[in-house]
Amino acid sequence: MKILKYMLIFVPISFVAEFLHAPSYIMFILAALSIIPLAGLMGEGTEEISHYSGPKIGGFLNGTFGNATELIISFFALKQGLFDVVKASIAGSVIGNILLVLGLSMLAGGLKHKTQTFNKKVVEVSSSMLLFAVVGLCVPALFTHTVDQSLLNTRYEGLSVIVAIIMFAIYVLSLVFSFYTHKDIYSINVEEEGTAKWSLKKAITVLVVATVLIAIESEFLVGGIESVTHSLGLSEFFVGIILIPIIGNAAEHSTAIVMALKNKMDVAMEIAIGSSLQIILFVAPVLVFISLLFTPMSIVFNEFELIALIVAILIANRVSNDGESNWLEGVQLLAVYVIIAASFFIL
Amino acid sequence: MKILKYMLIFVPISFVAEFLHAPSYIMFILAALSIIPLAGLMGEGTEEISHYSGPKIGGFLNGTFGNATELIISFFALKQGLFDVVKASIAGSVIGNILLVLGLSMLAGGLKHKTQTFNKKVVEVSSSMLLFAVVGLCVPALFTHTVDQSLLNTRYEGLSVIVAIIMFAIYVLSLVFSFYTHKDIYSINVEEEGTAKWSLKKAITVLVVATVLIAIESEFLVGGIESVTHSLGLSEFFVGIILIPIIGNAAEHSTAIVMALKNKMDVAMEIAIGSSLQIILFVAPVLVFISLLFTPMSIVFNEFELIALIVAILIANRVSNDGESNWLEGVQLLAVYVIIAASFFIL
Amino acid sequence: MKILKYMLIFVPISFVAEFLHAPSYIMFILAALSIIPLAGLMGEGTEEISHYSGPKIGGFLNGTFGNATELIISFFALKQGLFDVVKASIAGSVIGNILLVLGLSMLAGGLKHKTQTFNKKVVEVSSSMLLFAVVGLCVPALFTHTVDQSLLNTRYEGLSVIVAIIMFAIYVLSLVFSFYTHKDIYSINVEEEGTAKWSLKKAITVLVVATVLIAIESEFLVGGIESVTHSLGLSEFFVGIILIPIIGNAAEHSTAIVMALKNKMDVAMEIAIGSSLQIILFVAPVLVFISLLFTPMSIVFNEFELIALIVAILIANRVSNDGESNWLEGVQLLAVYVIIAASFFIL
């Protein structure tokens, strides 16, 4: 994706703009445009390192750094106390991965290849995990919304920490599952990796520099959220659930679409569903743990997030069940995403 | 279905009754008994025309006229401002198709053929589409029910128009899918069609006359709704969600059951699921567009309709997933329908 | 399961404790520890009788006595007017069977056998039935929660009786399905039964004695519920939805796990899903009918029970769809159960 490389020009531009005290909504836009190629660079760096580290550590690195951008942005939002933005971006990442990324992949791939088939077995393992993970994550929220709110206070955070510990434990166990007890299921993907283009030193340097720059740009981005909500008339919730996930995951998304065009629908689906899983099992609990250092954050989603999450997993399960995809299925996923986004915009 | 032909006697009876100023609940009953055979005649006329027009235009005609009765009844209800009846009948058609029609088909077919199998592939395409369509249609309603109602006013209709445009676009795209890019999936059904029994002229005449008569009877029917709710103690909601869908779809329903008895379970399921799809992707948006000429109608379903719709698609997905049906499955679908209808009756 | 036999020592201990007027929370614990082995004995007795009665009556006896313990405990709770405990224990049995029992079975079996496969066809029939049954059972509750509570009063019970009659009718029809019209589907299980170890007389004696003792212990248990909620700080709801189902089903649960360890995952799943089905189609309606003798009980679940039930059937459907299980899937089911239980404990 060469266009991503050219977008790196926004990194120095954003630094100049910050130096010139540009208005914060301009900083938000520039930071967004910088983070997209930096996240791509980070992904490339991680993949190069995995050629040297072997598939096991490589898989772990890919899993962990795959959502590093998301994690860094959320970290700064958390530090600023923007809990609603953080929670919305967790839900928004899952929705975006399932509806937007899978939708675009199926549309692009389906227009080129008519009907695309994928290995149901592999995708079903992930989509089952996603169902269980989303259900586990949502249960406390579902219960709390039906309870008289005044009865609850500090208990919220206690329950969130328990859920976060369980989710994180499942994340660790799923690594054990993938890399030790059931590694044969995933063996197909491992073979496709090819050879390294960069030296290990270059790869590590790129990774470190990209991470640092993403951190800086994330601070610009988060600093501009309040201003954007005023200037552009968007709600904080809309920024969190629609914009931030698109910014944080754009690089990953483009990879999924490229894979769909290459008729590797399995890989495209694994990226979309796998990335959603990592958000729920890794990013969300880590953010809860980090929040204990500042002000404890509960992962109790609001009704909108719950509905959107439940819609997303129902669709993910249906889609994976099928074993096939075509352009019309892609259009329908995108239609649901557009309707959800339009509802959030209007409400 | 010869019995349908004999029921045409209610058409002249209803005209005489109207001439004699019969009470409007009598007109409601006579109109209902007239519409059932007229809808059957309309279906027959459409099918005959499709023998002359070739499968492409024929498929389109079948799709469009298949729910014409529903559309005409709803048109007059809309004109009278009976929005709740219109919305209830949209939801009721989907529920009736999935639970009542499929239930009766599986029961009747299962008693005769023990275990009936159907082509999972074809049915899964439709039931996936149904899931996405219902979800898309329900998302605005789900969101609005969780929002403080006073915050919303004209925005409702704006969102409904967006959803209607998206649904209608998917309807057009699904025709492109069925008749151009993926026509081979549906080729099996096309072959079974046989030859024309009527001349083209006769077919067109029948279609036109049936449509005109249905329009007149629909006006009688809608005119009697208010009176029925008073005389028989039924709620408008019950009339909309249970009675009108049964009246509007009875002819189609009998075809599905006949197909199930002939052990063509695929066709029976396609009728039930396909008809539900057309209601959501074609009838509902067209009604929203027409309503803009009078008073704009929002397609925000109430909680009862939402629950019933979600139940119906969950069951449709489960049933299609199976690849098999038997009489007990039919009994269970009917049981869920009876429980829903009883709840609506009591509440 | 030899350990179950040793636990029978708690039966005389509980009688001595009752004689010495032990505090009622002690009686609750002793009764719980007595009921577990007695339920196991009752199961053994039923199975022995079925060797003499032939598979048809045997299957019926197994089905009916399989949940006798649950029924007896609920009977005494009903007599004491503890409606919330009864309803919670119905929901809790379904949740416990699907999440706790299946989770433990998959974990235990998966650790020993890596990936376990099961006959999708058989399990899908049961899990479809479970979906329809839960949906039918929940529909009245879903509707009533969205209605202004003050509008409803005696209508509740009327609707509950209708639902109970329909559920019971489906139970009877499902016996007709299993033992007459479609008995071949279940033929595999029948062959595995082996020969009788006990004489018919001994089997009947054991069954009668166990039933009588369970009835006495259930009265101790129910009598201690109020005291337990005070002494141990548990809510009645928690006792009903978590503790009572574990006590009532422990013996059955251990059988499922033993089957999973023997790599008979089909049997383990049939126990868990079949037992849930019997709770809904047999135990729940019978309790409604019995309640008409005392104070009529409605089966309108509260929001917590509804959410937990819906979560459980979604997961049961997903799991059965798969055709395979492994330890990670087991861990995830257990995680959802722990999160639900923790939420109930905290709320």
C-alpha cells in the first residue's frame, strides 16, 4: 500500500502545526492522518521481526502489536478521563472490524472473484470465541442496565476488574491453545509468511520510532477531541465509536481488503475477527488495569454499544457459518454499518 | 386450490353489502374473505405472464406482485393515517411467514414425508439476507427506544427515510444478484416452471381486474378496522400484526403448504423467507416513500414488534441451518406463533 | 462415582441434626449434601428399572425422573410461596446445564482427548428444540417487561397457564417423536445400555426410598433458605439461580463429565441439553399446574433470568453447530458462567 507511505508526510506537518499553535481541531485531523500510515509502519515492523523470531513469538508479537495503536490512543484518552470515548472506541473497533472491514473485503473480493469460499473450521473457532467473549463482556452491562442505578456505585468497578481478569486469562489461554495444544489448526497461515526484507536492526528501529510517534500523535488527537465535538458538531460518542476505530485500524483494514482481492478470504476474516477478539480479550482488560493507576474505569457499555456489539456478533456468526461470501453479502454488512453510524450521528 | 376459487363469491357479496350499507365490521369480514381468493388470482396471473416474459422479468414480476396485496392494504391504511396498523402489519407479515407458514408447511409436509431435506445453500443465502435486513431495519428502533423520547422529533422521519433508501437499494442490488451476477444459484427453480395455461391477454386481464378489486376491497377492509376494534374487542395492534398479514398472505401461504406436501421443502421455505425479505426490502421502503406524500411515517417499531421480529429471524436462521425438517419442528414454530399471538391478544 | 455413595452418610447426619434442632442454615447445608447422593441413587434406580421395562418406557422414566429432584425441591419452595426461588431455579438449571455442565465436560474431555467430535445431527435436533422452547417460554416475559406494570394483574397467570399447557403438549409430542415417529434417530443411545445389575424389586425399592428421602431433605433445604440468606449474606435470587440447580443436578452433572472423559461427547451434550429441555417442557409447566392448587404462579421471568437464558441458548446453539469441542471452548463456557454468577452475587 504505497499511498500509506506518502501519508507519512502528515507527521512532520503535524509537528509544524503544533509548533505554530494550530487550532486543536486541525491538530485532530492532522494527527488522524499521521496515525494511519504510522500504524501501517508498525505492522510492517512487527511482521519483519517475526521472520527472525520464528512463528511462535512472531504470532504473539503480531497479536500484541496489532492493536497497539488502539491501545496507545485509548491510554491518552484514559489519562484525560475520557472514559466514554475509550469504551465507545472498544465497542466501535469490534463493530468496525465485523461490519466495515468484512463488508469492504467481501464487496471488493466478491466483485473480483464472484463467490469466495473459506475454511469454515478455522473461522468458526474464532467466531465462537468472539461470541463467548462479547457475551462475557456484555453480561455485567446487561445486568446493570436493568438495575436501579442508584443501588450501584463502587461495585461497578469491582465487577469490571473481575471480568477484566477473566478476559485476560482467556487471552493467555488462547495463546497456549494456538501455539501449543492446537497449533496444527493454524499451521496453514504460518507457511505463507515468506522471508524478511529488512534487517532485524532496521525492523526494531522502525517499530520503536513508529511507536513513539504514534504516542505523540495520539496525544495531539485526544487533545483535539473536545474541540472537534464543538467545531464539527459531532458528539464525543460518535468520535469514539466511529472515527477513532477507523483511524486506529485503517492500516490493518487495508491488509484485509488486499487479502480478499487475492482471494484469501480466510486471512481477511481472520484479521477482522481476530482483531476484534484481541480488542476484547487484551486491549479492554489492559485498559481496565491501567485505569486503576488513575481513576478506575468500569467496562459497563451503554445500551447503544451493547446493541451494536450484539448485532455485530450475530452477523459475524452467521457470516462465518456460511463458508462462502459474495459482493451482496458485503453490501449488506456495509448497509448495517451505515445505518448504525447514521443512527449514532443523528441521536 | 379450488376452495380459493369458490371464495370469489364473497366479492359480489361484499359489493351488495356495501350497497346496502352493512355495518363496517361486517364489511371488514367480507372484504377479508374476498381478498384471500383475489390475491390467489393475482398470483396465478403473475405466474402465467412470467411464462411469456421469460424467467428474468417473470422473477421480477413475481417478486413485486407477490406482496402487492399487502402493499395495497397498507396504502389505504396509510392514507387513513393508521400508521400503527401499517407498521404492525409489516412486522406481522415477517412473523407470520416464518412462524405460521413455515410451521404449517413443516407440520403438513412432515406428517406425510417423515423427514424432509432441503438445499441448505439456497435457503442460507435468503436467511442470511433476512438476518441482515431485519437487523438493519430494527437498529434505529432499538436505539430510539433507549433514548429519552423527548429529545427526538422530526429526526425520526429523517432516519427512516435513510433506512428506507438503503433497504430499497439492497432490494435493487439483490435483483441484480439473482438475475445477473449469481443467477446460477437460482437456476433450479427456474426449470420447474412448466408451460402457460392461459393466453397472455387473459393473464394480463386477470391481473388488472384482480388488482382493481383488491384495491376496492382493501378500502372496505381498512374502513372497517376501527369498527372491528370496537365491536369484537380487538386492539388495532392485534388487527395489524395478526389478522391483516393472514388475510394478505393467505393465498401465498397455501402455495407454500402445497409445496411442502409435494416434498419440495426448498420451495416452501423460499416462499416464506423470500416473502419476508420482500416485505422488508420492498414493501416497507415503498410505504415510507408513499407516506411522504401524506404525513411522513417513521419505521420505528415498538418493543413488541422488535421482540417478535428478532425471535422470528433467530428461528429462521436456526431452521435454515439445519437442512432438515420434521413435524415436531413445525409444531414448535406454530407453538411460538400461538404464544406470541396470545400475548398480543391479552396485552 | 463412588464418592457419591459415601456422601449418603449426610442423610442420617441431617436427621440427627434435625432432631437436635440444629440452626436452619446448618440444615440447609446438610440437606444439600444429602440430596446430591440421593439424586444419584434415584438416577441409578431409574436406569435399572429401564432394563426391565424396555427402551420405550425406560426412556420415558429416565426423562421424567431425571428432573424429579428439581421438581420435589421446587414443590416445597412453591408450597412456602417462594415463587422467586422457584422461577430462579428453573432459569438456573438451564444456565447451569448449558454453561457449567457443558463447560466442565468440554474442559475435562478436551484435556484428555484434544479435539472431541460429536454427531451434529442428534445434538442439533435437541438444541433447536431448546431454542424454540426457551423463546416460547420467554416471550410473555419479554412482552410484560415492556408494558406498564400497573395494567397487568390477573392476566399474567392466565397467559402463564396457556404457555404451560402448550409447553406440556410439546413435551408429550416430543415423546411421540422420540419413541414412535422418529425413534431411529435415537437408536444409537439405546444400544449402549447394557444389562441390569439389580433385581427389579431392588430397583423399585431404591427408587421409592430415594424419592421419599429427597422429599424430606428438600423440606429441610427449603426451610433453611431464609436463614441462609440472612446468615451467609446471599440473596434468595442467588440461592435460587446458582445453588439449588447445582444441588439438584449434581449427580446428573457428574455423569455428563464421566461421558466426556470416555470421549462420548454426544451423550454428555444430550444430558446437558436434554435436561434443560425437560426443565422447560416438563418441570416448569407441572409447577405452574401444581401452583394452581395453592396460589397461582406466573412464569414471568425477571430481566436477569431472561438475559441469562438467552445467553445460554445462543451459546448452546453455537456449540452444537460446531460438531467439535476442545478445552478452550470449555474454559470459555465456564468463564461466562462465572461472570454471570459473579454478577448475580454482586447485584
